[in-house]
Amino acid sequence: MALPKSLSLVALITGLLLLIPLVAMQFTAEVNWTLSDFVVAGALLFGAGTTFMLIARAANSNTYRLAAGVAVLAGLLLVWGNLAVGFIGSEDNPMNLLFGSVLAVALGGAIAARFQPLGTARALFAAALTQFAVPFVALLIKQPELTMGVLWVIVLNTLFAGLWVLAGWLFRRAAGSVKPA
């Protein structure tokens, strides 16, 4: 698929997804998005879709494409969740900025590996370790009282680390069958 056609498809899907909260706002006061919410959500969705298209189109393996999809989804959910509600406290808690290190490790490592599957797998395993470590680093910095909320943050981060591990495992499986362009 040609790149302009792919970008049009990503833009169309982004627009359709943004219709969900727009329509929901017409029926309930529980959904109350501002223009900036739509702009940020649109940029995140379009950026994630474009990133997936650029990575996946360079592969000739469905496993590589699936791995790229899982990695992009993990990154998208990480950013979206932190912007919407925050993983550590509220979205305004500066400790949530630590999650930027997860994205830096994942993307930086994948770029350093030139998106070759084995190197990218290693980068995503490192991102999983970084994801798992973030709440413990935040605990060391802030030293809050240990509550059920802290436990839930650790559980949530473990689930996200699992997404990075899954993507890394899929890239490792793709290593024998893919040669990115």
C-alpha cells in the first residue's frame, strides 16, 4: 500500500475513533471532552497508527507486524493512560514523567537496532524491565505510605511490562523469518 494511501487510512480510522467520544457527549454528561482533548487524542492515535504503518510496511513477516502492533499499542496505552488519569497518583503527579524512560528505552533501542527483530526484542525486554522498575523508583523518591493504591500501581505496571515482554517475544520469533527493508 502506498504511503499516502496508508496515511489516509490512518487519518480515517483516527477520525472514526474520535467520533465515539463526540457521539457519547451528546447522550451523557459523563463524557465531557474539550477541543484540546480531541486534538491530543487525535495526535496520539494518528501518531501511533503512522508509527505502526511505517514499521510494519518494512517487514515481510506477519509475526513482525504483530510484534510492532503490540509494541505500538503498549506505547499508546502508556501515554494515554498517563495523560488521562496518571498511573502514579493523578495525571498531574510529576512521578508519572518517569514513564517517559520506558518509551525512550523502547524507541531508542529499536532505532539503535535499526528495527532488526533481535535488537528490537532486546530493546523491548529492556523497556519491560524499565516499566516494572518505575513504581519502585517512585517509591524510593517519594516514600509514601504503603497502601492498596501502591499495590495496584505495581500490578498495573506488571501488566504493562507483560505487554512489552509479549512484543519482545514476538520480535524474537520473527527474527528467523524477517528482513526489514
